[in-house]
Amino acid sequence: MPQGENGKEVLGSLPHRRPGIESPRRARARASSEQPSPGTAGSEAPSREPGDLEQLARTGIRVAGGAAGLGLKLAGRAVGELGRAVGRR
């Protein structure tokens, strides 16, 4: 660690290792996250197939991705042609 003017560390007197005791707030948060909520006890998530809306959204994403790819390809070609035109002079 970098030393300051008086030989102390720049960041002050921070501990060199983490404390071995967990804070009460973190312990409560961990305990509450481990307990299942009352509404989900014993219920399984039903397997569901994508609905019409989801399929429509995925199709829209594919179309937008294809259009973006085509736009990038055309932009690359245009930049290449400009480079060739400038290089001829």
C-alpha cells in the first residue's frame, strides 16, 4: 500500500482482513432469502409454451436484427467505396 507523509497508509487505518462476524442486518437478509415465501411453498412453476405474443416479439427482434445487419453491411460498403475514391486522387 502507498505510504503517506507520516508513514501511515493513504486510506487511514483500514483493517487488513475482513471481520469474522457477520453483521445482524446481513444475517437477517440471508435468512429471509433462504425461507420460501408462503405463496410459493410446494407450487411448481408450470412449463409453458411461448404464446402468440412472445412469438410475434421474437420474430420482430429477428427482423430488426436482420435489418440492422444489412444496414451495417451497406454502410461498410459505402465507406469502402469512399476510401477507394479518395485514394485515387
